[in-house]
Amino acid sequence: MKKLALLLALAGVSCAPQAAADKDVTTWEKQAQGIAITRDDWGIAHVVGKTDADAVFGVMYAQAEDDFNRVEQNYLLSMGRLAEAEGEGEIYRDLRMKIFIDPADMKAQYEKSPAWLKTLMNAYADGLNYYLYKHPEVKPRAIRRFEPWMALTFSEGSIGGDIERVNLNQLEAFYGKTPLKTASIEELNRFVEPTGSNGAAIAPANTSSHHALLLINPHTSFFFRSEAQMTSSEGLNAYGALTWGQFFIYQGFNERAGWMHTSSGVDNIDEYLETVTKKGDGFTYRYGAEDRAVTLSKITVPYKTATGMANREFTIYRTHHGPVVREADGKWVSVRLMQEPLKALQQSYLRTKAKNYKGFKETMELHTNSSNNTIYADADGSIAYFHSNFIPKRDPKFDWTKPVDGSTPATEWNGVLSVDETPGLLNPPNGWLYNSNNWPWSAAGANSPKKADYAAYVDRGVEESARGFHALRVFDKKKDFTLTSLIGAAYDSYLPAFDVLMPQLLKAYDQAPAATKAKLAEQIKVLRGWDYRWSVSSVPTALAVYWGEELGRRVGDEARKAGVTADHYMANSATNDERLQALAAASDKLAADFGSWKTPWGDINRFQRLTGDIVQPFNDAGASIPVGFTSSRWGSLASFGARSYKGTKKMYGNTGNSFVAVVEFGDTVSAKAVSAGGESSDTKSKHFNDQAPRYSTGDLRDVYFYPAQLTGHTERQYHPGQ
């Protein structure tokens, strides 16, 4: 009898998970029946549900259909679980995330979330789990079930969050007790394409239609975001770019307002030099007149090996400023940054439903869009610029760009600057505003915020950027903007960096010995006649880019010693010999790789998408298409960060313009857009690369925002799971 009771008990236990799973499936299927996903003729998902939660469920399901790999990848990164899929080499990347992202804390934050947000997080997890249930052939690398709290680990949407500014090399040296890795001269001199974005808003007074216009132009690694529309009967109707795995439109618009984020130059992450003393089994650190105990905690990082899973355990040290992340000059260095995932997720979602400036500004008062500036426009005709949304108040007598003394209370944060206390603009009289990851002091030309009115930590920029000069040129004193002419401004072909660099090269040539002139005469003739504009047929564009890159490599060491960027040094300190020698080397490189230095830019600068891999492979033998626009290094507003790879001679882009949209607000909203490559990561899908020709030429397609616009442009309509 006892044996029978035991068997029955075990049977009950074994059936419990299955019963729970069956209940989940029944719930998912019931919710899915109330959700419609319409795929337009570009494969873009237009998701409609009765509730916001329905729209979230549907958009997560649609994202997983298009690229589950990238959805999972972003959560492996955000939760510090990448090593579980990729192995030991990612241990310290995972450790960095785990230091700041604690699952127990995220679960507690989920439990205290407002009911409306908890409902959305539930729908987020349900949509992904339903996809996995309906697609058993999809094998996750590590995350086999998504939990609602996971949405809090990735709540802001930027390509590189604040946590990623903690140096991995230094973190490994401290916690791995290993020597700092020394970069090679080649690595130090390698130019890294700046990520960031362009955003611009044009007031009704400067447009032909007398409606406000918005340019949305994020610069990220390619295929970093999907494109979708989310609509519900609860007031949600947002269109734009979503970062894979997130349930809110990150850069986009609704029927009344639009928003665009650009990476900010704010100084809002601080390091503290901690005076630490060993005491018994632990440590203390000095703060004012007292010695405080350093807090110790254990973090375990699982990682994949050839024979299965293994673990690495770390003891993490913290002061009240934050976790210790490195050592400098015999002192431990702790870091302090914004950590408000619950508020951040609320802000990210609520702004998608804001219909006017007042409502949008109210979301900004949550102060969690920490790494971004924001450009805004709406149907009321308002345009606005918001600087970084999280700026701690600090004593301006300290240099916050360097670690400050953690032992003095004078280096504490004293709250956060309000929106009105930060550099901002609302309807400037010139009728336009912009940001291109540059400082805010030129955001509206002469009507911009004044640098002298703000503490130095508000922005770290020391000079105007090439893209900043370019933006001033295309927006200032221009009237009668239309969607078409705004696209023209976004793809204006002028390269202002060469307007500075090229006259110096020509002057160096004019002063050179006759023998040097003879070797470079033809190249100089071509460059002297150039208008500093890119095109696929332009020989001088190719020659100038190769020359500029070669000169940057040659002066890299000197620039570093002088404490300036290579680009600054090129413009202000490079010698005539360096300029001319770089031109000779660039000519030789072009001739060696392409048969002649007279090679058109489009033969070299290419867009290629061969696979759906997260890290794209490139191959000169594979199909590719020419791209005219260049690296933003040269001031191109349309950015294409391209370089050659091992085994290639051509340059292939992998970052820059990723999503471009122009929007007009009025009684109705009108928009055009294009995404890099296509919506799907499936090489067999017609939408894997169908937008590439439009992307490469700036030929934006119509956005189907209203149901009537989808008529004749619908490929498929279905419920999730069908």
C-alpha cells in the first residue's frame, strides 16, 4: 500500500510540469486568436491587438519569426550568459553584466512593477515562448524559456549600454589577477568607426506643407533592429525600429509625435579612487573620517566547454559608490552609473504613446534614457531637442572625466538635473534643430544652448565634429523642406573633413621638390579638381579616403602622445612629408589591389549580405552592390562604416546607416523608410536582402502606416502560431 501511494505521488509530481505547460499553451493560443499580424510586401510586421499586451505578444512572436538568433543573442548579452553559448572567451563579458544585473533583483523589480507593465512583461515572455513551442525545430543556444523579468535586463535599446563602457581588459586584470593585455601599435592605430546617429526636426515655418518633419537615422551595426508597427485599442499606434528582443518602438513615431535618439557626449558615469585597507578576512575603504567595510559577494559564471558546462566563481568587491572594476596607481576604482531598470522600461514604453510635447516631456522626467540625446517633432508643430536624460548633479570643481577621490563626500552625486536644467530646445526661432552625436552647442545654429551656461560634465565634446559642420550646412537658412528634400539632406554627398584636409595636401604638394611632384602629379590633378562629394563613380573619393586612412595610421602614435585624436592631429599637426608619403602609399595600395589608383569608389565600397550570421562574413567572390556614401569620419551624414577583411580587397560595410526614416506630421502622418538589407535573417526569404538596392542609393520606400495603405501591399495576414 505504501508502495502504491509512493508511485501515485511520483506520478503526480511528474505530471505537474506537463500540466503547467498545457495550461500555458491553452492561454497562449487563446490570446493569439485575438492578434493579427499583417506582413506587407517588404515583410514588415503590422501587429494589431485589442490590448497593448496583445500587441506586445504579437510583435515578440513576429521578431522571433524574423530572427530568433538575434533576439536570444541580446538577452545572452544583457543577462551575462553569452559564455553558456560561446565558451570561455566570453567569461569576463558575462561577469561585467552580472556585476550589475542580478536575476534576483530583476525578479524583485518585476514583482513591484505597476500592473500595466507587469502585464506587458508577461506578454513579452509569452510571445517568445509561444514561438518556441510552435517551432520545435528552433534550438536556442541557452535560453529555452523566457521569463517576464528578463525584459528588465534590456530596457533601454541603445547599441552599447552604460555597462559596456566598463573596460573588459581592466576588469579581467583585476578579478582574474592577470597582467593587463597590451594592445599592439596596429591595434592602437586602427580607426574604429563611430557608432551613433543623426536626428533632425524641421518646424512648420520651414516646410512646404507647414507641417513638422522628423529625420530618424540611427547609425548602428547592420541588422541590429527590426522594423514593425504596434497597434491596439488602448491608444497604441507606433511604427519604427525595435532593438531585437524588446517590446517597444525604440526610434519611430505614432500618429501624432515622433522621436529619435542619438548617442550623447554627456559625462554621466563616474569612477572613484577608493583607499582600501586589508582588515582580517575583508577590506575597508576610507570615506570622510571613517573606515567602511568593502562589501563582498560571489558571482558564478557558467561557460561551455568541449565536454559540457563548467563554472568560474568570482568574489566581487563594492563600495557605496558601486562595484570595483579595476585598479589604478595602487587604488581600487569603483564605478557609478544609472541603474533604474524598472523606470527605464516604463519610460521606453510610455514615450511610444505620448501624443504631444507635454506628454513626451513627462516621460523624460523619469530620467533613465541615460546615454542618449533625443530629437522630437509632433503634429502640433512643436520640435524639440532633449540632451542626455540622466545627468547627476556634481561639484563642478572636480574633473569628472577622470576618477575622483572616493574618500571625500564632496564627490557625491546630489540628485539629477531636471529636464529644464539640461541643454534643451523647444521651437527655436530658426525653425530646425539636429544632433549627430556632437555637442549641443550647435543644435540650432545661433539659437543653440550656450556652453557657458552649463557645467563641463554636461558634455565632453571639445570641438565640432565633421558631421556637425555638415548638418549646419544642409539645414541652416533652408526653407520649404519636404519629405523628398529632407531625404536629400540626409544623403547630401559633401565630405567636409576633406574641405579641411585637402587644401593642406595641395599646399604640401605645391611646396614639394620637383621629384616628389613628378610622382604625384596626376593624383594631385584629380584631387585638385574634386568638389569633395562622394559618388559611386568618383575616383577622387576613393583616392581621398585611402589617403586619409593611411595618414591617420601614420600619425596615430604622435596623436596619442599629444593626447588628441588622429583626425585632429591630421588636420592640425601632420607634416607635409607625412601628407605626401601617405598619398604615395595610398596610390600604391589602390594599384596593387585593383590594378590602378584610378578606381571608382563604388568598385571598392560595397554592401554585401551573404548569411544571416550575427557576425557577417565577406567575400570578394560573392555578390555585392556599390555604395556611394562613406564613413562618417569624413563628415558624411549618411554613414557607411566599411573596411577590408581578411581575404578581401574590397571594403564592406557592417555599420552606419541601419534604419532611415523621414516623417511628416499633420492631420495624418506620412513617412518613408529603408532598412539595411531586409527584414528577415533567413537567406531563403525574399526579404533577406530586398531592401539592399534602395538602401545603397537612399531610395526610401513608402511606409504603410494606415490599414488602407496596406491594401494591395499585403503578403500575408495571420494569427501568431498559424
